[in-house]
Amino acid sequence: MDHLSYCKQCGNSLAEGEQYCTSCGTKQTGTTKKTETNSKKVTTSEKTMSKRSRVLIGIFVGVVILLFGAHFALSSFLDPIKQIKAMDRAVSEQNSDTFLDYVTIDEEALMNSEEYVSSLANADWEAMREQFMVHLEDGVGDFDQTVTDSHGHERFIVKKNDIALGLYTTYEIEALPFHVSITSNYDHSAFAIEDINIKVEKANEPSKPFKAYPGTYEVTGTMTNAFGEITMAEEITVTSQESQTQLNFPESNAWPTSDVDGATLFVNGESTKKTVEEFEALGPFPKGKEVSMHAEWKTPDGETIKSEPITEDGDDFGNYHFAFELPVMKEEGKEAVKTGEEFTVDAAGEFVLGFRDAYEFSLNERDYSYIEEYLLDGSDADIGLSEYIGDLKDEDYTYDFTENFITGAEQVKKGLFKVFTNEKFLFTNHLGDQIDYEREKIYTVVTHEKGYQIKKIDINETNRNEL
């Protein structure tokens, strides 16, 4: 490429190194050089376009890299296998907070988070984890998929959701609660567990089910009867899919008796509108609150008389006997004596000896009717002996009562006696084996207008000798 110089004054071409123009004589302090080239001149607009293209290309490449990175990060974040691994680690470490971060729970259900995660470990979590892996790795077919524990209880549901026009898939794991119901030993019982209230309308029939996850929960209960409001507190443990828990209020084993039939029971001065006989038992009674009871009876002459008052802990041997000071009454021209004067300690002892004679026949004949009239209906003695004799029907046993002695007797209070006995008898079983028995017993005898009845029989001591 040749480089030419020209005079600034006249434009004449100059030889290389000339300092004066040969045409006009002007001194050349600087010359202008022109470059001849076959290349086209680059314009400003072309330079601007070239720079913009490079920027656009850079942006495009950056966006592609960003999208690829986001796809990779999102795919990694949505990887369900990582979710299961995190749950597995939480179960092995018994970390309930971390485990619950990965599942959806029913907000209406009771939850003891620590015991819930512990229940998973005890219900073959490894088998449940394998079910999760199968469902999530396949990712195809029908959803929702159920995960069950070693007892066959449904514990989780795996739900599949598509996002971003189906480009990505997420899985929701829903923890399933169990359904629980409560039964009570009394009608109209109410129970509370945290913020859940449960009502039992009828004794021994289940309440409406409520939801709870496996675990232990504190329950409080209330029940109102003729004697006041009864409360209880207990723990229940939820372990199965359809769980039913029996919660019992305290029961009374005190049978009421009275000198007369048809006397109305009063509690704290208020009528129960029921007779003494209508109550199978008195109680239970409220804790920390004294209950005073008495009975009222109207004589044939229209006079209302009251029994002696009894408090909830003021009677012995589980007996609540409402004793009346009965007036002298005339019936068909004959004067009736006061009921209380008919009963004596000696007569109570003779009554027990009469029972022993009848009892020997009852045992050997397998017939409860021989002694039925001697026992207070519904009492411990009545229930226990009727069952015992009933069980003898298919057994070839014999009883030979050899001695029955009254060793003592006392009147505990009006209408209530204790009779002490020493009894000997020979028992022979179906193989002919014989045992000689000697026993000391205490008979609790109550009285009413019909006479004596045995309410309870306690065995103090037994000596047996195989013959």
C-alpha cells in the first residue's frame, strides 16, 4: 500500500521527505496522507449496529444459561425422593418438627406431634417409606395413592399436582388421622379433649366420632346425677383406625334400703321424685361436697314422716338404710307395733342359721330358689351366690354342712346387723376327692318391713384339709 503526501497550500503531490512544495514553495510543517484501499469505509451506524448485536447475543446466552440453571434448581427442589429421604431422617431422629414440614395435617384433628412420629417408627416406617418410593418413582397411573402401616391402617395419601403447563410435577403427602369415639358408663356424659367437645347421650353407646392422630391425650369428663356434678380426668391413647375408648365415672356399690316401701328419696333437701327402691345404688357423689340424704313417707293416715338423714360417707359397709320411727298404726282393728321393735341381735343370728340350712339344700340341688328370699335383691350376696349356684349345674359336687355356730352378733345401727359365724363342711368333687373346710364369716344383715335379708357375706379366714 503506497502512502502519498500533498501540499497544504496548493494540493501538489510531494515526494517523500520534501519540506517545501515544488509548485508554490510553501513550507510543509505537516502533510496530509491518504490511504488507498479497496475496503469500504465503516460508518458510525454500522459500528452501532455491530455493538447492539453483540449485546443481544450476550443477553440471549445469559437468558439461556439462567433458564437452564433455574430448570436444574427447580427440578432438584421438586425432587420427591429428597422429600422422602428428609422424612426418613426425621423419623429416625424422632424430629417431629422437621417431619411435619413435609406433610399436610388435618387442622381439625388432635395432634400430639412427638408421639405421632414415634408411632410411625413403631408401625414399620421402613415399609411405609418403600411404598412412598414406589409411588413417587413411578409417577404414573392413578392418583391419589395410599400408604398403609404394618397393621393395615391408612396413614398417608400421596397426591400428584402438575404445574407450569405440565412441565413439572409436585407431590403432596397428606397425613391421615384416625377416627375415635368414646363410650361412658352413664347417660348424658360430656367430655373435652383440648378444644374438642364430645357428648355421650346413652350409657355404653359410642359418641359421634372425632379425628385424632396416634398419641396420648388428656380427657376431662362431667356428668350430672341426683347428687350433683361428677367429674373425672383420664388419659386415652389412640392406636387404631377406628378406635373406641370406654371412660368410666366412679360407681357406687351402696344399695339403699328402707323400713317402708314407697318412701321418696330427698337429696340436700330436694326431692328426687323417685322412691328408694327405684335407685339400684346411691352415688357416685361429687368430690369435696357433702351430700345429705333422707327419705319421706306418707302414712295411710296422710301423715308425712322423715327418716334419719344420711351423708355420703356416713354409713357403714356400703349400706344406706333409711330408718323411720314408725308410729303406732291401726289396721283392721288391730294395733301394729313399731317396725324397729321387731328386730333383735338374737333374731338376726337365728336368721343366718336358717340361711345356712337352706344354703346346703340349694348347693346340693343346684337350685337358687332355696335361698333367694334370704338375700337382698341386687346385693353382692345375691349376685355372687346366684352365679355360683348356676355354675354348679353341670358339676357333680356334694356339700355336707357339719357345724354352723354363731360366734357373735351386733347391731351396727338401726336396721343394720353384723353376724359372725364359724362354719364347717365337707366338700366332695366329681372324682370322689374330699376336702374338709372350716371358715369364719361375717354376714351383713339389713332389715325392712318384710324382715331380715343378707346383703353381704365376707370370708375372714379359711382352713382346708384334704382327706
